[in-house]
Amino acid sequence: MRTALTPARLTGRILARLFLLLVAGTGVFAQNADFSFSSFPVEGGARNAAGVRLHWSDSFSSSFSGSVENTALASELDGFPDSLLYTEQRTIDLDLQLLTYARRLGQLNVGIGAGGALNQQEVLERGNFIFNVPQVFRNQYTATRIGPLIAGELSARIHPVSISYRTEIVPQYIFMLAQDIEISPLVADGSSLDTQASGGFAWDQNVRINLWTHVEIELDYGLDRLQLEVLGLGNDESGFVFEPGELNVLLQTFRLFGNAIVPMGSGNRISVGAGYEWKTTDLQSSQDSDPTRSGRWLWKVELGW
């Protein structure tokens, strides 16, 4: 029995083939290539990222980068003491810049590129709580977003300081959601939702300030607006039911790292960094909800060659 290709799977296969094409082009057309890998633990898991950039000439290049974050966390449901909420989550981000044009303007290096981006979240929530009688619940969904990517780069060096700035914007996404939810015995039947829509946007920025080659200050800022329809708990004349509702979320993430860099020769390097992350989640579709803020310490290892 053959499994039907969803738009997300089809796009993933296309991006994978383009990545293989980029790698194959390294030895055939590209003048040289840069590779990078980074990893840092997060609460309940880890985030790993890798990338490759192929330089076709002094002015033109192509790049592919991706990251995977896996977490598993146990907590309580808000408002339900002695409850259990167990959440497994996988987040995949893929960015493909088909072509980037760069040139030097005095002491400043400037680049602009375009391509596509894919973001996918697979989430499984399950647990139990007491509402009159003990309840068991499960909420599972896969959310996939695909959109055009526009990127810009600036860099300059005035010894002993070098500064680089990178920004990526996805002005609009095509969004796909597949969800299954059940709460037993509160709701008689489980429900599922399979929907497609467009909207939202994402904006990521990265600044690196390098001092005397061996010390680096790194700042990351990400802004992500999600506009989607999800199943939630409601009620009608027959009792509690699952019903779709509009969800409008604004996510903001800021990270600050201090990195120690060890050059390895021939442009290779390894860095170890430590820092802090601030995250704000604003449910803008709910007037009674205040933004949720959280923070955590991070450390990471990064390789470049």
C-alpha cells in the first residue's frame, strides 16, 4: 500500500534533493564550500543545526541550512493540581537560499539572497487530570509551514573587531495542520482536523561581534506570528464538544551568547559558548491572556570549516 504524498512531504523531498544537488555541485562547479555544525542542549532535549554554502564565484553562492530540536517534558496542566501533562515535540527548520549575490563596498561586505523556508512541528500531548472524575487526554498534531525566504548580510572588519549581521524574512506562509484530540470520558467522541491556510510571517536576525579573533559576542532575535485554526474544548446543548477556533500567536525569542573561539587553521574553527534565552508568547486572539515569559540558560558547541 502506497502512502499519499502530502504537500509537506513533497516539499521535504524537493528540498532534500536540492540539498544533494548542492553537495554534488561542490566538486563539479563550486570554487569552494563552507560547512558548519552546532549543537546545544535545551530543557528536555537538544537542538542540532548544520549548513553548507557553495561559492560559485566571488559574487554568487548558494546555501542550505537546517536544524532539528527534540524535547520531552513533564509538567502540570494550569489550574489542575496533581495533573500530568507529558509533551513530546520535534521542530524542524529548513532554509534553502537558491542564489545569493554579494559585493564589497569599501570596508563593507553586502549580500542579498532568496529561496524558500520550511518549518514543521510534530507535537504529542497526553496525560490526565481530575474534572469531577478522572480524565485522560491526548492531543497530537503536525503543523507545517512553507514560504519564500529573503535574506540579507552585512559584515565589516576594523582590526581587532569584526562585525557581521544576518537577517532572514519569510513574509507569508502556506500553512497545513493535521490534528487529533480526545478527552475521555469528558467528551464522548474524539475529533480530528485537517486544514490548509495562508498567513503569518517570520523574521530572524543574528549579530556577531568578534574581538581579537578568540572572543565573540552573539545576539539572536526571532519574531514569529502564527495564524491558524485548531481544535479546542467547547460545549453545546449536548455537553462538551471539540470545536475549531482561531489562534493568533506572536512569539519572540532573544538569545545572548558569549563564545570562546579556537582557530584550527585553513579557516577552520571550533567555538564553545554560553548564554541566556528570553522567550515571550502572546496569545493575541485572547483578550484575557497576558503574555507568557520564560528564560533559560544555554550552552553550545559550534564547528566551522
